[in-house]
Amino acid sequence: MTKEIKTILVPIDFSANAARALDYAQMLAKRFGAAIHLVHVCEVPSMATASMDAYAIAYSDWSQRLGDEAERELTRIAAGVHDAKVSTEVLFGNPARCIVTAATTNEADLIVMGTHGHGPVMHVVMGNVAERVVRISPCPVLTVREPRAADWHKAQSRSAAALVAGLLTAALLLPIGVTRAYAQAPQEPTAAEMRQRVTGAEVYRTYCATCHGPSARGDGPLASSMRRKPPNLTEAAKRNGGLYPSEMMFRTIDGRQPLRGHGGPDMPVWGDAFSRSRDGGDANSIKETIESLVEFIESIQLRPVH
């Protein structure tokens, strides 16, 4: 006999795909008379405080701000849900584990979540969260994918020319008035390169996205509170005459060998942070971690459109 569905848990990361998952959850909730529990997971660095007291205070403050902002956004989203009782929860930690813990604690009968990503690397990273939830969830999981490109095209009534223009504007987010168009370069990485970039993408999401933003355009949740706006990392090559400055990027991230003329320490010394993280790390592993992050950032560079 099929178990009655009384509570549906929906992980929300404030993406379009999460919104689609919520739409599915609302339909199911109306059908079964179920309640909806919205969960957002803030994934922040976890570090020891030895000789890093200033960073520990900063991270505590960041966590509080992230949590408050997430709760406000969840409350706003919950207000738009009709015909179902809605509750919200903000958690901190590993996304997959927190989602499963929330499902267990709230006795969820079903999890409805999206799988999404920007490009092949982030698709793998975000897809991994859904995959892990499916593997260890105490209840059934319904995953909602992004519409296929063909399905999306069929849904449009605009002319072909208008459609192309709309896609370029939406996908590239280019400012009006630029004299040279830039786009995400198509990537066909080898299996080894993909593993390297996936590692870098995971590091980026954990340590960098709070300031630089999930899309690396300098629009993270904490960007507005910083004295200097984080740079758009997708334009690092563009700012350097079209050449990606991998060595400068490595030393900037590492932070232990500051660049002359680079200015003050506007972000944490990640070389130290990685060595004191919960996973620890020797000099070689720290170097590999930073290299994976540098390579990931290179993979998301905007390239000139010829």
C-alpha cells in the first residue's frame, strides 16, 4: 500500500529550477492535501580558529547574514504558495546531508527538488547534490530537470531573430553598449579535466560564491556589505587583454604571496584557510586545491565572439 503523502520537502536554492520544483510540489500538495516545508542550505567554510580569530569572527558574521537573508527570501517565497500549509527552515552545512536530515526531522513523505547548473561543470556539481539525496534519502525523491532546449524553443512564439537576440541577452547577460561581444566558450574537457573542474567548482561554491556570487559575476549575498565590490571573475581574461592570468589568479587566491600593487587583503588568505579547514591539507594538497579553483575559473571565462 502506498504511503500517504502529508509533508513535501522542497530544497530551495533560489534558482529557476528550484522554482520549477516548487511548482510541482504545489500541484502535489493540492492533490494530496499535504503541507510544504521549504529548506535552504547555506554552505559556508568550516575552519579552525587557531591564529585565525579575525576570520572566525568574519565567518560567524557572514553566516548570520546569510541565514537572515535566506530566511527573508524563503518567507517571501512561502507567501506566494497557496492552497497548502507552508513552513520554512534555514540550515548550515553540506547540502545533501542537511536536506536528508531535514526530511528525517520533519518526517517528510516526499522530497521534490531540482537539478540544474550553468554549463557542464556546474551541472555536474549541482546534479551531484540531487544524486546524493536520492541515494540516502529516507523517503522518495522527485527530481525536476531543466526543460530541454528543444522543448523550450517549441514553447516560444517569437520569431527566430527575436529568439536569438533574447537568448544572447539572457544567457550572456552582456551590458548594453559594449563594442565587443563576449560569450561563454564551448568546453569539451577530457575526463581528467572534468574531474579537476568539478573539484574546483565545489571549492568555488563553498568558499567563493558568498561574495563573488554563484555565477561568479561579483553579485554574491555579501557583496553589498563589502567595502570593495568583488570583481566579475568571468571577465578576468577580458580585463587582461584576452589572456587568462592563471599565475596572478593562483597567487591572489593563495594570498600568502601578495602581488605587488594588488592592494590590501580584501578577501581571506585562502592558502591559510585551506590548511586549517576541517579537511586540513599539506602544502601539495593546498596547491592542488587552488589549481583546481584556478582552472574552474578559467573554464567560465567569457570569450570574444567572432
